[in-house]
Amino acid sequence: MFHAGIYSQPRSFRTDVRHCIKLKNLKVGIYFKRFVFMSAKEMTRKARAFVLIETDPGKEKEVMEKLLKFDQVKEVHIYSGEMDLIAVLETEREIIVPSSKRVADFVIDKIQSLSEIQDTETIIPTYSKTKWV
């Protein structure tokens, strides 16, 4: 969520920018030639995606170990069904590059390049709530 301002009373634009730069927990960015104020927490939010993975028969644990070596992969689970594994990915949200593109690039470049993987299906939630920390 982009915030155009952080004050309840109007101030000059120059005063707002100078004040925000002094504050440790706020950062100023430029987006389409307009200033955007976001808290440090908003700038470091994560985007989560789920990748269903079909592997070669008997290679589930081997693929699981390979996937866990990537920083973006936070969890991997083996389950029974059409696919063999589900991997939970976490990437940083950015202003310019959509998180869906970052996830797609990671799945294509890293996960699908593993020789033991036959097929993948990626799920990118549009809205999520979680109790996990």
C-alpha cells in the first residue's frame, strides 16, 4: 500500500521529505516521478507461492534436499497425489518487478532445471492471511 503522506495536518512537500529522511523507520522512493512514502516494514514484505512438483519415481527425498538448498524455498513437503512434492517459496516484494514474475523466473530457472523433475504447477495467492510467524 502506497502512502501519499504521513501527517494529519498539511505541510509543505519539502518539509515532509526532509522529515521523512530523518526518521529511521521510513524510506523515500521515487515511483513514476512521484515521491512514495513507505515504512520499512512495507518495503520488506514477502510474497509467498506454492509449487506442486512431480518427480521421477523414487527421487522425492533427493529433490527435497536439493530444493532446500535454495534461499527462496522455505518448506518442502512430500504428499500422496498426482504430484509428489509441494514447495513453499518466499520472495521479496518490489515496487517495479511484480512478485509473480520473480516467482516464475525462479521456478523456470532453478526448479524446472533439476533433472529429476518432470512437471510443476505454481500457485501464487492473490490474497493471504496467516498465523505463522
